[in-house]
Amino acid sequence: MKDKTILIICTTISLFGLILFGLFYEPEFKEKTINELILSEKEGESGIVKGRIDHVIKNNPITQFILNDGNTTLIYYPKSSNFQKNDFVTAYVVRNQNGLYAHKVVYSE
Amino acid sequence: MNIIYIIGGVIIGTITGLIPGLHTNNVCAILAISPFFGNEVMLFVLSMSITQAFVESIPSTFLSAPSQNTFEGVLPAHRMLLEGKGEEAVKLFVFGGLYGIIFGIALTPIFFEFIIENEGAIVLITPPIIFLALIIMITSEKTINKKIITILIMIIATTQGLLFKEQIFALITGYFGMAGVLYSLKEKTIHPKQNPTNETNKYPTAGFLGSIGGLIVALLPGLGASTAAGLIKTFKQKIHEKEYLTMIGSISTSNFFFGYLTMFAINKTRNGAMIALRDKIFFTQQTFYIGIITLIIAGIIGAIITLIITKKAVNLLNEKNTKNLEIISIIVMISAVVLQGGITGVIALILSTALGLTTITLKIKRSINMSALIIPTLFFYCFVLI
């Protein structure tokens, strides 16, 4: 087979891949509720959860707090912080076997 | 008794290194969900991984079937093969690998200190370095046309990386393994008479640069050996073919070395073998030293095995045998992808093979396909982590 034929076939397949991307791509971090993340059976499920901090277990050297968005869950954030009870925050989390692990937590606007 | 686990690791690492499509990460994935625990698992995993880092240079040189780590060295290695210097090419890679281990040991105290003190800063400097790597990939193409095509391939690879974020194995197999083997199947294989070599490697500088490359790969997510080599080439323009192979060998082994150190220093790692190990060992000083000694012993055994197999392979490989081995490696690669990723994996494999073949036929650097990992990582750092 000539290189030109290979190129035409491969380019067509690659462009078909772009169509698949347009049809099926879902952003990794979408806004979800705590319930949706906890009920999901998929390890590694990620999402953005917003809520009020019910209780801060510790702030240093890592942060652990209970987040409430109607349901409550423990969130583990591997950095120190100044979060306090009743702060409204947005957390980018991934579900793992120990609960919700936050990559980033910021104050909600 | 512990030597049994090292020997077991070396044997499995030799098999996974010799058969394109198989990878120690497949074995590690099984180990990660197994009940095995403790230093024995570590001895096995480290021996297996470092051995594969050496042995995979054989199919990369003789079968056009590179792995993610070795594909950048394939062109110079093939040129040498066609000149009857296939054995010398593998030898250069092996010496590079040994340099990687030597410089890895030498840099251990500095690296350990550095990573603990600068963990936060590393997160901050990661996006600019990744961005720089992407710019280098584009600007290293010589003509405007090729630069534009490179950007288009980058975009397509990124969409594949985002769409198949859980099928990294299938993507990498397609871009580098499958595409290379399929293309070489259509070519008439020429195996000129191979000359024995007594090459004693004289490129310690390339070995040292390679270990810096290994350090970059171990620390910065998304970057592979090829991209690290590209970054180094930017600062040291004239790298002789033989130096380049030495450097790639060094990146390959020192990456494991620094991956292991990173895991111990900050409990983070981006190396598949280390991810599997992380939940399997106790992080004590004794464990740390046992791991380092294992890497050194298994590395030396892996280097010797690679040289012995290469001597045999040189005599065995003719046109017919090579074609048969390439067909077998295609079957193994497809089977591994099906087992690991199912139907989604197969779709990812087809798309990534097509893109890999596109870069080969257009004579664009194949490392550009790594954008499938690099750009989603860049997005993650910019929009989530920072």
C-alpha cells in the first residue's frame, strides 16, 4: 500500500475520531450533588460539589471537613487551610475508597 | 529467600520487555488488587520494571515496535541496524541505562531534599514547563507546513486523550507500538549482516543528561521520555546519534529510580509500577534502602540479559522471522488492549493507530502524539489544581 493511501485512510479515521469527541465527550469535573457522587459505584468518579461546611475536623497539616449540600460527607483535602464552620465552599473532588478527595477547595461566590 | 522475588521479577520483566504490547503496568494492575503485601511485592515489582526498561530496547531496535519510552530512539537505532550495527545500538541503550542508575544513585540525596522542600513550587512550575515542551515540539519541525500539521495532530491527539482518559494503555499502544509495526510490515525488511561490536560506551555526559531527563519525567506529569529528550535537545543542540541512544537509555532507567524516590519523599508518583506499590509497602528507612539495592542488582542483571539476548537475536532475525514476530506482536497488542479496555479500548486503539500512522507517513515527530496525555494534564493543572 502506498503512503498516500495510508495517509488518506488514517486521516479519515482521525477525523471520525473528532466527530466521536463532539458527540460523546463529557467534562471530567461537572457540578454534582454529594448524593450523586456517593451513590456512584465508580471508583475515580469526579465532580464539583458546592455546600456549607458543617464541621472542620482539622485545618493543618491537611484539611478534613464535613460538607453539607442537603446531604453530608467527609471531605479530605491534602493541604492546610483556614476554612471554618458555616463557610460556603466549592470543592473539586474525586471519589476514592476512603471517601471524597479534594484536588481544590475554594470559597463560593 | 528474597532473591527468588528478584529473579521472578527479572524473568517477567524480560518477557514483558521482549513482547511489544505487554507492559509491566499490566502485571502491576493485577498485583494492585491482589492480597500480596510487603517487601516481597516491592522486590518483584522493582526488578520487573527496571529489567523491562533495559530489555525493551531489543524489539525497539530489531522489530520497529517501540514502547512509550523507547520510540524516540527508534530512528537512530534503525539507521544503525541498517548499517549492520544493531547490536551496538542496543549496547548504547544498555550503557545509557546503567549510567541512569549510577547518576540516579549520585543524585539521590540532592533530589530527596529538593523534592520535599519544593513540593508546592513543583505544582506551580509544571504548567509553564509543559507549555514550553509543547512549543518546542511545534518549533522543532522545519517547515511552516509541518508546523501547522503538527498543531492539527496535537489537537486531534488532545481530543483522543480527553475522550479516552481511562484508555491510556490503548492510546500509547496505538501511537507507538501498533503504528510502527503496521508500517514496517508494509516495508520490505532489510536485515544486512550484523557486525559484532566491542563498543565500550564513552558518553557519560549523555548518560548524565539522560538522568536529568529521567528526573523531569518522574516529576512532571504528562511528560514522557521523548518529550524530556526534546527539552534537553533544545539546550544541547548537537547530540550525536550514539549519544542520543545513550541518553534515551538513561532516561528510561533513571525515571524508575526517581519515581521510586518521589514515592518515598512525598507519597506521590506518576509511574504505574510505583502507584501499584504505594499501598503495598510500609514506608520505612529499611524498605527504602532495600528498594534502592534491588534496583541496582536487578538493573545490572537486566543489562546483562539484554546483551545476551541481543547476541542471539542478531543471528536469529532474518526477513521471515522478523515478519512473523511482528505479526505475533500485533496479535499480543490487540489481545492486551481487549483484555484491559474492552470495546472502548479497541476504538481508542484504532483511532490512535490511525494518528500514529499519520505522523509516520507525514514524517512528523511521533512524540507529538504524547499531546494526548500532556494537554489534558495541562488543563487539569491550570483549571483544577492551581
